[in-house]
Amino acid sequence: MRTVTEPTTTTPLAERSPEEVAAFLDTQRRAYADLQAQGLRLDLTRGKPSSAQLDLSNDLLHLPTTTRDRDGTDVRNYGGLEGLLELREIFAELLWVEVDQVICQGNSSLTLMHQVLTDLLLFGAPDSERPWRDEPALRFVCPVPGYDRHFTMLADLGIEMIPVPMNEDGPDVVATAALVKDDPSIKGMWIVPTYANPTGAVCSEDVAAALMAMPTAAPDFRIMWDNAYAFHHLTEEEAKSADALTLASAGGHPNRPIMFASTSKITFAGAGVSVLAASAANKAWFLRHLGFASIGPDKVNHLRHVEFFGDADGVRAHMRKHREIIAPKFDAVDAALTATLAGLDVATWSRPTGGYFVNLDVVDGTASRVVQLAKEAGIALTPAGSAFPHGQDPHDRNIRLAPTFPGLADVEQAMAGVATCVAPAAAEKLA
Amino acid sequence: MRTVTEPTTTTPLAERSPEEVAAFLDTQRRAYADLQAQGLRLDLTRGKPSSAQLDLSNDLLHLPTTTRDRDGTDVRNYGGLEGLLELREIFAELLWVEVDQVICQGNSSLTLMHQVLTDLLLFGAPDSERPWRDEPALRFVCPVPGYDRHFTMLADLGIEMIPVPMNEDGPDVVATAALVKDDPSIKGMWIVPTYANPTGAVCSEDVAAALMAMPTAAPDFRIMWDNAYAFHHLTEEEAKSADALTLASAGGHPNRPIMFASTSKITFAGAGVSVLAASAANKAWFLRHLGFASIGPDKVNHLRHVEFFGDADGVRAHMRKHREIIAPKFDAVDAALTATLAGLDVATWSRPTGGYFVNLDVVDGTASRVVQLAKEAGIALTPAGSAFPHGQDPHDRNIRLAPTFPGLADVEQAMAGVATCVAPAAAEKLA
């Protein structure tokens, strides 16, 4: 994640005289009027793959070619709660974990996360004193900005959220450690460790190690390690995810992390496979309860994916095809923001090397205004504050941009429009 | 469900003299020794479709042929929490409910049932005073014999079970009504209404109406209406499931039933689609919480099934192909038991007109012995008591037979063996 640092001759808006700001605002309002006159209908809200990306996996539509797994088991029938071994092997290699730490399930890792939290509430973890639902209070540390669905899930389940800053190398570990060391009601935290949603930050090995080793008042503290973008590189500078399970064992807390991943942004967003990886105790605990709710996952879809990928290298090769399609869209976001805003000092934005989002921070107190202006110009953005618990951005400055779904030309046009909304909102604030 | 009523010249075992019983036992022990000498390795434990049945759906392996639903939505991408409309329409017709009462989800209706119970525990129903988890006690009425996974799920979730008899026309409604009218801790009950697991009973319209209308002390009483075998006819005498949702509305309790079904025993046991149908309030409640755990089901698999079936008649035609394969196996079970046991009055068994099981009741106190003898002769049966809460059959007389998975010749051989175990166990008891 970098911010705009180019040398420029533009004077930052805040350093200009009131008359200059008024003149700037006037110019920007005319530009915005021109934007509105275009009658756009564009949408940057959704972190979804585009049709061209989905097409990369269309061979899935006529797979698998066989109905038996490597051991001769009929994948069409019931059973196999842990998921197909061949698929588990592929994800073990990709996630740098052991095969016996991995299970594969249905089309949604979000569902796995929800199941884990539900099990914790109803039963407690193997190292819990009681079901979490019986605790007087429950809190989670939430690095912000973060993934809105993580936060809405906690809210629905009645778990309070404590924000900590998401830094360029991962969650603020000093702030986190200070919170968790004395408060036993803080039972866990979220992390998107690699190419975080929405900042693109990559959790460093040092930060991960510190999180896995830090003392916690709760004996059953859990780190929900949502490695949704582990393989979703946008450049040749491919981040390697921190080795959460090994670091946790080394830190004396093997049961602390529960890792999640999926193929939702690898094959078909709605019809892929999900992955959970954890310590032996966590895995046995999860499977024990899962066994009352399922006779096994869709192993036909598992085999379909195994045949499609072949092996872990097949996944890596496949991800390079995604990169070819979406990297230009991220470049277009950066180019459009730079063209209009460079030097004005009214916005910073990420230039992620992976993942699905660009994080745009505008002048404090103007994010909602930018989103409103964009909407009135026909450009749909994720509501301001979405990346914060309860949708409340205390600074009203954060906007999540999702450039993968629209076509490149639409991204260019939409982002030129967004930039045209950022500038007048900033000028209004300063005027 | 019928019991053995043929006129016969055989004298019932219990009416014979001690010497005659001893002689009978001697004969039976020789027959059993001969059985053991065969060195069989047969398995009647699993209510699973056979490979031949699964083969009927192999066209699924190269479907769907398109990636758009009827409205042009890309089924490969995220979204569509309720499931594909075309699939919901098919199941609405098959289950005699309205399309807007139906949602379709992943590969397991068991998972849907578990999600419903989990939501009830954590949040309560729309008509609950509080989350069920906050009640001082929670109980469910459980018709017995019943489906073991229903009971183990309740046990894991900490819900007590109160058995009531499963009659030929459904759960004993007098016993049930007497239990639920004064005890607010009784929050619900299970039913497999059509071709029940394991008895094959079909819940009559009258019994269903009474269950839907009966006064309950709990304002949020729920009937988990697991219509797993709604279309799984074994004869031309096709049972029509009672119209639970309409009866519930007519009875003044529209939110009482939640209906479940799946294609697990229609297409691929492990890779089908599941169905939930309920009142508008129940459905909205379920989807509201589901929306925090899922961005939508596997719509590719939904479309795959829609293309495969075409329409509801396609499902019905498909089920007739299943019937051709499995009806002879059920006939073989009956023939083998009749050949050895008719007239001895040591066993009764169901001759189901649908579903997946034969319910065998042996002399009280001998079911465990029969299962043990069968095991020692190489024939695996479901553990005695499996069809009762906590695996405890108070009479030790019930054995669930599952004849669909083995080939016909294996069913014949295994059932001849089972009959050869029933007789000496009975004679031992009487001797």
C-alpha cells in the first residue's frame, strides 16, 4: 500500500487562500455538473469477479470426467466429512499447512466462519471454560478498515467489536496486545492477512508471530485468519502469507488461529469450494459438531475442482490469468485518481499488489459526501463507513472501491467520476 | 406398513412346549453355524443409494449447458440467497407449496435443519419471547422409532427428547397433544411425514391437521417437517404428503411447520440440492440470519438440476427409475423374512410403499442379540436402538434395515442371514 508521493507543482488545497479555494470549488462544481450531464450508470460496489474472469473456469461445467476419487470412493454418494483428500492436498500446499490440518467444504468460507462462531457460542472451544454464549460479555478485536461481512456477522451474533488500526504490515499489534492481555471478554479477532479487504495490507511474519504469541486474558482466544486473497496477486511481487499455524504453535498457542480460504475468487464466485485449516484439536472439535449437521460436503464439486486444477501449480497458473484481466483495472483506478487529485493533498489511496479492493481515504468528514455526489452522478459506491463496525467510520473518510466487476472502460470512466467528486467535497469542507 | 398376517400352519414359538423350543433352538443354531461358515461380508447399515441409482443422474456431470438463469443472471457469480427461481418452482409444485414459501440451498437438508435449530437457540423464532438458549429447559417430542440423525442433532444441541409412538398414520397425536399443551419447555417436534425413517409410515391428513392445530404451551412451537422421502414411492400406490403449510395456516399456526426436502436420494446423495419451505415470517427470519453466513447457494448446481429435470414431471419420471431398481430389493427383504419366520410370531416387519428402510421388530429384549449374531456372521446391521433418542430402545426390539445400497443378490443373501439370526435369538429368550 502506497500513498501519493510524487513531486508535483500543485499546491495542496489546504495551503491555498480562501479566494483560491473558492475559485477551485467553482471549477470543480462545473466539472461535477459536466459529470452529471453524462448520465452515467456505473457500479463500483461489488467485490465480484467479472464475466471474463468466470469464463476462465468454464471447463468446470463439464467436469468431473469420473465419479471415483483416488481411493476408489464414489464421490456422488454420502460421506467424507473432511472433503476430498486430493483437494485438501492442493490447498495444504497453497496455504503452507499440513494436509491433516485441512478440511474442504461447500461453496462459502463465510459459512465456515459462521459455523465456527456458532459452535463457539453454543459449545465453547476445546480450551474454553464454558460456551461463549454463557459469558457475561463477548468482544472481538476488529482491525479497521476491514471486511464488512465480518463485522455484520459479529453484530448479528451479539459479539461486541473493538476497532484497532489496520497498518501496512497488518493489525496494530501493540494496540491489540494491550487490549487482550487483561480483558477476558475479548475472545478473538478478525484478520484478512494477505491483501486485506479493503486496504490491501499484507500481514508481516513479525506481526503474525506477535499476534500468535501475545498473552491473552481469555484462555480460548481465537484469531479468525481469513486468507481470502492468499493467491490473488496483482503484480509479480507475490506476497507469501505468514505461516499462521506454525507461528501459533511456536508461540505456545496452537489452537489460536483458524484459517479460512476459498475458490470464490479463483473459479466460480458462487460455486466454488471452501477451506478451513487449524490445529488437530480445533479441527477435531469443528468436525465433531459438523458431523451433526452434515453427512459430507459436495465431493463431486471437489473432484471437479481437482480435475480442473490438476495440482497447486495449476491454481497458481490460473491466478496469473486472473491477474492479466484485473491488474489493468487497478492501474486505471490509480491513474484516474492521480490525474485529478495528485498534489491536492485531499486523498490517499492504496495501490494494492493483490486482492480485490482499492482503499480511498478522503478529507475527514467528506466520505459520505463523496459517495452521495457519486451516486447523484450515476456512480454507485459502497456506502461510506462500510469497512467499519456498525458501518460507523469515526472520521468519515474511508471509501472502498471495487474495480474487478465492471469492464476496463467502465472502471476508467467511473474512477474519473469519483475523482471529480472527491475534489469538490474537499473544497466544500475547506471553504 | 403391514405385519405378517398370512394364515400359516406353523405354531408360534411362544405356544410351543419347552422341549419343542429347545429342539427348535438346536435346529436354528445349526442353521446359524452354516450361515457363519459362509464367511459373508455384507452391509445393510446404510440408507444410501446404490451406484446403479446414482448412474441415473450421470448427465449432471456435464451440465449445465449455460451459465445464465431465466432472468439472465450469471449463476456462476455471488448472490441469489433464496436459490434459483426455476428450481424453487419445481419444488413448490412437488411439495404442494407456493414458490414464495420455498428456498433452495446446498447439498444437505440436514444442514438446513441444523441452521434452523441453531438460529432458534441463538435468536429465537419470530414468535419467541427470547432466544431458546435462554429458556430454563428445552424439549422436543420425538416420534419413535425415528431418524437417528434427528436425535443426535438434538442431543448435541442440548435439547431433551421425549419419545412418543410413531403409528401407522404418523406420530401419536393424542400423546403428543397431551405433552405439549401444558409444558412450555416443549418447543417442537420432529416428523418424517412421508415414508418415515424407519417405519415407512405416512402421516395422514387428519394427523397432520391435528398436529398443526393442537394447543401448545410454547407460543413458538415448531414442527420440523422433514419430508425427505416425499417422492420416493416403491409402488404405484403413491402417497401424497399432507399439506403441512396450508393445514398450519388453517389451524391458526402458520409459523408452526418448517418443511425440508432434498435431492439427496433423487440425484447424487452427496451433491444434490436442499429445500426449505415455510411461512413468510419463518422464511424471512431464516433468510435474515442466513444472509450473515452466506452470499448465496451454489446456483450452478441449482441450474444443473433444473436442466437435468426440466420440470416437476421430470422429477417424477426420474423417481420411477429409482423405483425399478430398489423395489425388488424391498421385495427380497420381505421374501427372506417370510420364508424363515412366517408363523413363528417372533418378528413383525414393515412392507413400506416408499422410502428407504424396512422396520424390523423382533422379540422384546433380542434386538441387540440379533445384531450381534448377524455381525458375527459377517452381516453388518445398524446398531440396535439407533432409531431411538440416545440409541436407547426401551424394549430392545427394533432393527432398521437399509436394503438400497447392496446389490439385489447381496440383499437376498444378507436378509436370509438376518432371518437366521432372528429365530435363534427368539428361541434363546424363550428357552
